[in-house]
Amino acid sequence: IARFLDQFFQIAASGSTIRTELIAGLTTFLAASYVIIVNPNIIANAGIPFSAGVTATVLVSFVSSVAMGFYGKSPILVAPAMGMNALFTYTIVLGAHIPLPTALGCTFIAALLFCIMALFNLRSLLVEAIPVALRYGIGCGIGVFLALLGLVNAKFVVSDPATVVALAPFTAPVLTFLAGCLLTMFFVIRRVPGALMAGMAITTILAIPIGRWYGDGSAYPPGVPELVNWTGFVALPDFSFIGQIDILGAFKFAYLPMIFVLLVTNFLEAMSTFMALAEAGNLNGEDGMPKNMRESMHIDALAALLSAPLGTSPTTAYLESAAGIAQGGRTGLVAVVCGVMFIPFLFLSPVLSLVPSIATAPALVMVGVFMVECLGKINWGDMEDAIPAFLALILIPLGYSITLGIALSFIAFVALKAMNGKARQIPMAMWVATAICALLVAQLKG
């Protein structure tokens, strides 16, 4: 077996060893394992049962990561994307009031277009059209939005008629959240393996006395898991939401802007992650592009295509794969190990459902911290680029809409360039994208 693994993944040729690859796979899984709980919690707000969300998350992560290892031969974990699940839940289903099966249909169509682009290597058209600064601004905006979701879910940030938003009183749940957030940040700083998952576990334990020894969860709306209630240890996977998708219903002109934003957001996230991981692990080829980029993009696109029928938002490559790469992981065996590690959780939905929203909130805040890392890469001295990037950064969280934030930043970029006499510098693909964004804004806010 060791000889087969070495020859198939070319482990020795990469300068690694089987032991190193196995440790790297476990490290990556621990770093990203929070997705098993956080993703089902987010898409539950769209109407997908938590247990069904766990099943979908585990299945798509297992299949996608193993495929990435064997076909893409890259040490990259693939799982439902943070940001994409928020876009799907809060903007498309709750914001635009698109029926859940139809929203899954829109996700499937966007993934199908992603597959076509990956298959015919059309990524350069979109990558070259969207300015680098705008890509960074969108990524940072989504990160801030996720952090805001965490603070709102923990009921630490609440609405206020005088100041629009305010910090909540220090009730027992809020204090528990703050303690969990501080511990999670400490674990991250100390580089504890599985820091986010460890933070969720300890915060869940801290939340057990709420409503029993002190405080209560009365401040939380119905349906929000604020209290820790034991319902069991194991259960069979919940396949009830598999296939609950309306593809034909998504073929409407009114949904075209939503499909476009899903496509652009997923594509940008995948590209930026692949490039960042390649830089971090010195995995670039002679042409300066990540090794096995085409194959990896194929798997990423097919994984997104698989997500909607299983009942979850689109997948993407995970930046947490850098944890395994830092441990010396260099081949697809890392991704295979990650995928296999998901399987036991297919039967642990009762245990996972114990985790309250105040325990998942610190993980969302830290994911936001990770995603704004590229803020310093924006050239703030060039106002033509900086202003649209800032608009994406600020409008996505404040507008509580990833879609509208992206659309308005696109429109601002094109408008400012044109007003400055540089309309000819704008690629045709960007003009088309901006026209679709204008239709989207008119539809949602007209």
C-alpha cells in the first residue's frame, strides 16, 4: 500500500513522505472541521433541516476532497464555502424571497456554468476582466459580513432605534459568547490544531449551565439553538433533503443576476484560494501558475455542481489547507485523508446539534479575520481602484447582502473609469458583468 501511495501521488518526488502527508491531512481537517457544524447552522436559516445539512456537508466534502486528491493531485480540502452559504441563505433565499428548491436550482445552474468555464479553460476571461483591487475588496467584504453574522447570531450586536445597531447587554449568553470568542482567538494565536473546533467545543460546554444554573435563552427568537439540549449520540444520516431541487423553475430571466453573482463569487473565491495556497506552499509550476490548476478547477467546479442536489450551498477550495501545507503536505494524499476524516460525522448529527449559535459565532468571527488578510494588498493610493474596493468592503456587510455589495462595486468601478475618460480600458467582459449587475440592482431595489 505504501509503495502504491508513493508511486501514485509521487510523494517521494515532491520531497515529502507518507507519514508527513498523513499528518498534514489530519492537520488540514482539524483546521477546517468547523464547517461540519457552521455550514448546517447557516443553511438551516434557509429552511434546510440541521441533520440534513450535516449529511449534505459531510457527503460533498468527502467526495470532493477525495476527488481532488486522486484527480487534482493537490493537497487541498474542498467543502461548502463560508460566504457562499451566507450568500445563498441571507441574500438569495431570505433577501430575494426565492423559494428554497428554486434557489438550489440557481446554484446548480451557476455551478454548471462554472464547469463549462473550467472545462474550456475560460477562467482568464473573468479573471482578467475584474480588477485585482476589486477582487480583494469583495473577499474582505464577505469576511466582514461573516464576522457580522457571527456577532448577530450571538445576539452581541442588536438593532437599536436610536443608533441603528448597538451592543447588547451582558446577559449570560452574551458573556458565554465573549468567553468563547476570547478562547478561540487565543487558540488561533497559539496555533492550536483545530483551534476553531476546539473553541466551539469549549463554548458549548460553557453554555450548558445557561437556563439551568443561571440566565436563560429568552432573548433568542424561536428556532435559534440557544440552549444545549441532549438528544442522543448517534443517528442514521438524514437524506430527506437530497434531490429537493427545482432546476426548471430557476430558468427565469429574473433569476439571471442571482446566477451570475453565484458564479462570479464562487469563481473568484476558488481562484484566489488556489493562488494563495500555491504561493504559501511553493506549489507553482514553471509558468508561475499553481500546479495541476486545470485539474483542480475541474474538481472544484464538479463539487459545486454536486452541492445543490445534495442540499447545500456551493463548495470551494479551503484556505485552511495552508495548515496542512505548512506541515509539509505536498500531494493529493493530504486531500484524500481530509475527505475520509469527514465520514464518521455522517452519523453524529445529534452530537453536532448540541452546539448552540453562541458557540459557532466565534468561528464565524475568526473566519472573517482570516478573509480580510488581503486588505493590505489594495493600493489605497489609486482612488480609481480603492473606491470600488472600499464600496465592496463596506456595502456587503452594511447592506447585509453579498449580491448587492458586489453589484454596486462593479457599477461604481465602470462608472468612475468612464467618467475619467478611460472607458476603453474596461474589458468587454466587465461591461457585460456590470450590465447584469445593473439589472440585479433594479430588480432588488427598483
